[in-house]
Amino acid sequence: MEKFERKLTQFFHRIVMTTQEVFMDSYISQSISNAYSSPPLYRPYVKPHDFVQKNLYSLIPGNLWEAATGEKVKIDQIITQNAISVLSANQEDPRRYVNMAKDRQNCRKLQDDLQFGTDKFRNIVLNSLIPYLGELYCDPSANFVVQKLLDYATREQKISFLNAFKKDPLEIANHPCGSRVMQKFIECADTDLVDELYVFLSSSILDLCQSLHGNRIVQQFIDILPNRVPEIIKCIMPYTISLVADNCGCRVVQHLFQPFDQNKLAPLISEVIKAAPQLTANQYGNYVIQNIIDDGNEEQVAELIKSYKGYYYSFSIHKFASNVIERCIRRANQAQREFIFADIIGVEENYNYDRIYSLITDKFGNYVIQRILEFGSDSRINAIYDVVDKNYDELQDVGYAKHVITKLKALGFE
């Protein structure tokens, strides 16, 4: 260290002797400005010896230092010296790290120091911030520092994080910044600590399901605590319909379909099927219905298909419901498809040609017609062809109808 400081002093004296004072002032001012994102309006002249004493030689460009001394400065030297300076200041002001974490620019520097610093340095920062976690969780800048700390925290330190959550878990889970910290904790902590957090939030699961940020917490509980899933289902069961039709709630219900056997979700699915027509036309509920069609058992799908009787045509030209009808056609067996097609365009020798024309020219209905061409009987395919052939000059100028015409040509119709 003494050799390093001696070379540093020689370097500054060489600059003073070979350049004008004006250039020296400009150089130092520029160096300090580059090191601090928000410099004060006034910077006093700093003597070379002051740089040595205050360990600020990391402000010197590496190429100039190498030219003057013939040695390269290593990144760990710079970080270590900066850390020493900050640690000394922190001993004078216990809230120094808190203030740095809350500052938009300094919080980024602190994150970098944590990433490239030593374990000893990280522990000092952790122990300095832990008493103030309650005010850091929901801070727009400090929450990123806290998330970074969780990557390096020990189990004992994570328990301190958990204790800070317990003071107001619902507010933190619903907060845009606090929710990120809680999600990070759930990712990093041991399962027993996550379960302890769940216990504190269990009475508010329904509120979290409908929260823009809290619903992500519930989804993580579903992934990490499978033994708690029956409790979650029991909690949301009386409110299934409102949750499925909710922007946030539908995400939680959908998430249940991914890792679990549908037989375990049978009570929940039964509640959804009871309100299937209502939910199918809902901008959020239709996604849950599609999950049931894709992953439900044969009995559940059959019950769902029957529940749409009388709705198939109107749903075929509906923005959200048309997707469900397409999936029903793909999942159904041949007898069920005949039931669906009859409800949409009628039965053989009594087809509703007006409906066929409307579906062909509709931006949603044309996809349902294409599914009829894909899975329907020859009689139904011929009925669709007759409508196209009769109105060909008109339909070839309609963008949506072109999809149907192309499909017919692929089947060999001219």
C-alpha cells in the first residue's frame, strides 16, 4: 500500500510540473465529475496528497496511471479502497448505507459494490441495513439493493428479512416495490421460511388473488408449497366465479392448472362449468375455460360442451368466446362435433345458409367455419362451398372470406 501511495504522489507531482495550473484544475474537476453522477456546483481544488490520504486514486483513468507508473490498477484494488472509504464514513453515520440505498444513483453504485465486493463487505452492508428493512422494502430505489442483498444473505439474515415482513405483510405484498422484494425472498429462502410467511398471509389470500402485485405472491406459494394448495383452493372456492372473471384472479386460477392433476381441481372446475356461458364471453374467464378444455377429463369436457347448447352461433362470432368454440371443436369426439355443428349452421337438408354467409365474412366466425371444413362431414363442407360459389365475386373482395376460400381450394374445390 505504501508503494502504491508513493507512486501515486509521484504521478501527481509529475502532472503539476509538466502542465499548467488551469489544465490541472480542469482535469481534476472532470475526473471527480465522472466518478459521481450528481456533482455539487462547486468543487474546491484538491491537492495530490489529499487524494492519497482519502484513497480517491480510483478516480485516475487507468491508462494514465499505467503510463506514469508502468503498472496496471486491478479492479479489486479500486473496489477495496472505495469500500474502505465508505466503511470509515459508515462508522461515523450508521444510516449512510440507508441513504445510499434510497438514492437513485448511489443505489446502483452500491449494487455494483455488493456484486464485486468481498463477503466481509456484504455482511457489513447487510448488518447495517437490516434494522431499517421496514422502510427499504417499499422504496423505489432501495428495494433493488435489498433484492441484491438477498442473493448473499445467510439463513439467519433471511430470518431478519422475514421478521421485517411480518410487521405489515399485506401492505408489502400489495406494494409494487415491496412485492418484488417479497417475491425475491420466496425464491431465495428455505421452504420452511416461505411457509412461515404463508401463515402470516393466509388470512388475506383472497385479497392477494385480486391484487395486481399480490397475485404473483399467491402463484409462488402454489409452486413452492404444494401442500398448501388444498387450503388455497378451499379459500377461493366460494369466490371462484368472480376470481375467474377478474384480471388478477384468473391468473391464480390458471396457475393451478399447470402443476396439478385436474382430478384434484374437480370441485373448482365444477364451479367454473356452472357459469361456463357467462365466463366464456368474459375477456379473462375465457382463458380459464380454455384450460379446462385442454387439460380437463372427458366428463368435464362433455359437460362443458353441453352447457353451450343454444350459444354456439353467437359465441362463434364473439371476440373472446370464438377461441373457446374452436378449442371445443378440436377436443370433441365426432359425436360431440356433430352436436356443435348442428347448433351453429343447422342439420343436413336444413342448413342455415344465412348463418354460413355471416360466419364466412366475420373476422372471428371465419375461423370457426375453417374448423367445420377441417372436421365436418362432406354434407356440411358442400353446404359451405355452395354459399361461397354463389357469392364468389362478392366474397373474394372480403378479407376474412379469403381464408375460407383458400381452405376450400386446399380441399380440392375450384
